[in-house]
Amino acid sequence: MTIIDAHSHLWLYQNTIVEGQPIRSLASNQSRSEFFGEERQMLPPFMIDGRNTAEVFLSNMDYAQVGAAVVVQEFIDGNQNDYLAIVQNKYPDRFFCMGMLTDLSTKEDLAQQVNALSKTFRGIAIPGHRIKGSLIECMPLFKAMEEKKMILSMCLADDEKQIAEMAEVIKECPELKVAIGHFGMVTTPSFRSQVKLANCGKNVMIESGGITWLYNEEFYPFPSAVKSIREAADLVGMDKLMWGSDYPRTITAITYRMSYDFIIKSKELTEDEKAAFLGGNAKTFYGFGNLPELPYIKNMSE
């Protein structure tokens, strides 16, 4: 089975300021970060230098037999364009890296930023839930991405107004490929509204990055997460859904393989549905080519 992760993160260093508050690796324990005034376990405890690199991720991917991954960006990790440009160039068959805008406040400059990013990246990630103001004000951005045939990774707030604005963007940019993240914030009241955005256009997909985080209190094997995948498929079709892990944040609680094998072991989805959700849909949507064959390697404990 081809497995592709449609939502992951990489950073060389985490050191930024969001909403006036610092987010950075702690000097005393660099697997932890200062995060909006709290100390958080940002990385698995064996990643001790604060670096969330492509090489460590590739080791996890090879172990879990994940052929490729889409790397998105979030303001809380700082702008990683320079590092991800290196990753994209070094591992073009394994990663689809998204660029990030340096400034969303200067609306008249958005098209120029897209033009600059398109020279390196084939997609742009926008944490829409952190945007102040209307998404409609960013229409020049979306129009420019459509013209450049770039893919938009968009995470939305639990906000019906923002969801309605996203529907308008999809209508105005019918050729723009859009991947809605965090599985439509599946544990919130906006879940169905976000998922139904996939019915607004032929190029709109829903990816499940963070679904194990959203169901963290339930924990493995996440039976409610599987039910939500089934419900989303009933709403928009399994061909509109993609698996994503939200690596590395989610593997502070579970292993990387656990972030998808609960789907493989489920009896609520058919084998064809699992194959489409776990990789087939993403392979087509992002245009991945030849992926490596990754045989299963027995653990020492087996």
C-alpha cells in the first residue's frame, strides 16, 4: 500500500514571536519549548537539540513505510522557507514542501510574495485560524496561486464566518487546488461545515493532520477518529480525503506508525478506502512520482 503523509512539519530552529509572545526551544531542554507562556513538550524527548530535521523524519518514514510527506508551515514554528528550500532540493521525491508568506498584513504585496515563492515551492501553507480579518481581503493571493498552479494548504478556525469566506474563495478560484487541514477541526461543531467545503469545488481535499491530537483524550486506537473518517466519506466521498499525521507534535504521545495503523486495523473501512485515504488520493493530488519501496523490517522485540 502506498502511504503518503499529507500534513507534517519540519524546522531547523524554532524561535519566533506570535501575537507578542515568544515561541522557542528551551535552553535547558531543547525537546521542550516556551509556548504562549507555558512549557510544552514540543518534540519527542529523544530529539534533544531542538532541531526537527528532514533526516530524522525520513528515518521515521522509512521505519513506518511512509513513501512521501507534504511539509506544511505554521506561524508558531517561525518561517522555515530557507530550510525547506534546501529539503525540497535535496529530497525531491520524498517531500512536497510548502512555502510560507512573510507578511499577510500588506494585502497589495501578496501577489508579489506568491511570485517569489513559486520559484522554489509548488504550494503555500496558510494557518488561516491565525489570520486577523477576512479571507476575502486575501483574494489577490489566491488568484495569484491559481495562476501559478500552486497548491494551497489551509487550516481554518472553528468559525462559520471564515468557513463561508473559504467557500467564496473556492468559488472565485475554481482551478486552485486546496487542502483543508486538521480534518475540518473534527472535534468541534464546525466539522461538517469544513468537510463540506470539499463539495464546493473539484480541486478541494480534506486532510487529517492532527486527528490523533484532536482525539488525544480517547487515545489509541482512536475509534471515534475512524467513525469521523467514515462520516466525512459519507458527506463528500473517500476520494476527497487524505491522511496526515501532524508530525512531529503528535508523536510526543504516540509513535509515527501508530498515527496511521489504527486506520489499517479498522474494520469500518474497506481495503480500497484505506488505500485511497492513506496514500492514493494524495499521490494524485500532489503529483508524487516514483516512490521508494520500503519493506517491513522486523523489530528486535519481535
